[in-house]
Amino acid sequence: MHGTSWIIILLLLNAAYFYTHYFFASGNAQIAALYAVFLGVGLHLNIPAAPMALMLAFTSSLYCSLTQYTHARGPFFLAPAMYRRASGGERDLLSALFNQAVFLTVGLAWWKVLGLY
């Protein structure tokens, strides 16, 4: 990782944090178990503290689009009239990818404008 841009490392850590959500049955459990670990790794790899902490914090709410079973929106979307189980996986993945793409481009640019890094 020596010589790699901190933004690339931030994106990789964020992706790892985001997709490990599949292994947790609770969003709060993942935050309790992994937030401090990923933050510590990012800071050790010289990622500025504000973007690293904020990216992990906001990703903690964005990953609810990845699975149906870990956040409050699950029962609403799992209602028979609202959700066809066969198409749910594709919709969840597309929603997750879209959320991350917007957040990682517009979000990082906005934080730069605000002077957070």
C-alpha cells in the first residue's frame, strides 16, 4: 500500500466494510464490531480522519440497501404486495452500487469543497 493514493485505500476499505454486511444479521452489530477496526486501519494508513470516519458512518446507513434483513425497511419491502423475492437480489445490489457510486463521487467532492480534507 506504500505509495498508493489515500483515496484508493479509502475506497477499498469502504468497499470491504460495505460488503462484509452480508455476514451480520444486524446493522448495529456490524458497527459495534467493525467501525473502530476499519477506522483504525484507515488512520494507520494515513487516510485523513474526517473522510475516513464520515465515510464509514454514512456507509453504515447505506448498506441497508444491500440486504433485506438488517434494517427497519425490511418488513416494508418484504410485504407480499411490495416485494417479489425473485427480483429482490438484483434490485438490492443495483441500489447498493448506485448509492455507493453517488456517495463516493459527490460525497468526497463535497467534503473537499467544505475543507474537510
